[in-house]
Amino acid sequence: MVHSKVLGLDWYIKWFASIVLIIGAATTAMNMYPYNMYFQFVGITGWLIVGIMWKDWALIVVNVVGSLILSFGIIYYHFY
């Protein structure tokens, strides 16, 4: 008997965000500033969306903080 599993939007977002975070870690390791912040911001924001969809406060808190830190870093890079 074969069971089919319907993949929800959260499945696609979490995998996209995870891949983008891996790219962000790689660009950090290769000292590719500021691109590393862009990748990490997109990945963390993706996980924030998943946390909201799941109503998981641990994911929400850690990714809100991470998004804010990266937002400030990106703004600082471009305007100061």
C-alpha cells in the first residue's frame, strides 16, 4: 500500500530557506561580504515565515532577532 503525502507550502519554504542559509554560511566562509548578509537574511526570513505558519514561538523569536540583526547590518552597509 502506497501512502501519498501532500506537501504544504511550509515544506517548500523551509527547504528553500535552508538551502539559502547554507549558501549564506558558504559565502561567510569565503568572506563574500555583504552577499553573505543578503543570503542569510532571506533564509532567516523564510524560517520566520515557517515559524509563524507553525505557530512555533521558539522559531519566531530566534528568527525575528536574526532578521533584525541582519537588517541593521544591511542598512548600515548601504547608508553609513
